[in-house]
Amino acid sequence: MEDKNILVTGANGQLGMAMRKAAQGSADRYIFTDVTELDITDADAVRKMVKENDVKVILNCAAYTNVDKAESDAEFAELLNATAVRNLAEAVKENGGTLIHVSTDYVFGGSQGNTPRTEEEPVNPTGVYGLTKLHGEQAIAESGVKALIFRTAWLYSETGKNFVRTMLDLTATKPQLKVVFDQCGTPTYAQDLADAIFHIIENRRYEGNEGIYHYSNEGVCSWYDFTKVIAEIAGNRECDILPCHSDEFSSPVTRPSYSVLDKTKFRNTFGLKVPYWTDSLRVCIGNLKSAGN
């Protein structure tokens, strides 16, 4: 199997950091970049990077992910989530390569029943973040590049700002906490997603399997349930965690009320086991505790 040059964007984010760990020891040459090494909104810079390094696979982990702030920062969100994605797609297509892109459950928008979302379901984003991520998916399709899109949800890890790290801190320091119980989905441990993508790249399973896939951990919970399990695993028993409705928190965005992703297509295509959410959460919190966090 011929070794390839793999470009990873957004390499300092949660998924990018997890990919750094997953790719250790690979015979392929991974080029990890963030905005200081490569501005993906600059089409010429992207094309130059891809051509000079003969990049055959781009894994795009970069994104504008601040859901609330995107409402007042729509232009930049569109630039990073759609225009930059088009730049990556066109550059790697010119070099005869493949784009692997990470998208989101937010393309489905608000209430659409309580059946896990399949890749074929109609999309209907209700906020700027979801809309710009959908524009990114559309830019990939319009470019004609060979591509795999992985929609994920509720991403967390040992690094960066995320729900798990925030709740570990709050449940350890607050006597009482209110968390919404009317939004359901599935947490996704970034290392699980990174390991799955790495396996697909390492074994060239992206070849001939282009399309959209859903990936989160298995199972379903509300943010309230998620918080209760975080506190239980961490041993933070002093905090009184109470369920509340979404409308008790002001937000400019209507978040998906049920965004569980159906992983059937992913499992059937790649034959990979998807870990259950509480099992992966225990791994992450165990790693944080052993690291002294």
C-alpha cells in the first residue's frame, strides 16, 4: 500500500488533537495544521499547500462552532464553514485526492420527531451555525470532489472547552445546577471519532465509499442525563442537579430537540463497532483524573 500525505486542518481543536494521537506510528505522512500554519479561507494558500506536499487526503476538522455567537457573526461563520470548505474541496480535487469533512447534527434544525436521523432525511437548519455547515456540505457536492462527510454531535474530549469539562467543574463547585432535559442526543467522544476516521484512512476505506455518514457514540440521553452521569463517574455527589426546560435559558438559537444520529450506514459500510456513550465517557473522565484535571 502506497504511503500518502494526509493534511489535517483544525489540528489544535478537539478532533484534531485526537487525530494527532490516533495517527502516531502511521506510515502515512500526516501534516497537522491550524490557522497559524494554514489559513484555509485563503484559496491560493490551500492550493499551494496541497500541491507542494502532494496531499492525497484532506481531513477537515476546522470549523466555526460557537452556535450562539454565529447568529451575530454570520459572515465569518460562512467563511470558515462553507467558503473554506470549498477551497479545500477544489484544491484536493485538482490533486486527484479525497476530502474527509466533519459536519453536524445541526443541519437538521428543530423538532422533527423522536426517530434517529438517517443520512437521507431532509435537512432544515434553524440557525446560522447549522445553515453554514449545510452550505459546507453543499459546497463539497458542487465541487465534484471525492468526499466523505461525517456528521457528528455533542463532541467532547480531554482538551479544549466542552460540556464534559465544564460540567466536571460545575458539579464539583456548585451546590445546585439546572440542566435542560428536553433536548436529546448522543455524546461523542472525540477519540472514538478520530480512531474511526484514522482506521478508514489507514485502510484506504475512503476509496469507493464516498458519501454522507452519521457518527456519534451509541445510545441516547438528554443534557440533564449526561450531566448526572458525568457527576456520578467523577464522584461529584454534593451538587443537586435539577432538570429544566430549554426556555429557561435565553438563547438566540433553537437547538435540535432530538438529534440522535442513526449509525446503521456507518456500521454496515465500515464494519466498525461504535462504543456506547457511558463507556467512552468513563474513559475520558479517567484520563482527565489521571492527568490531574
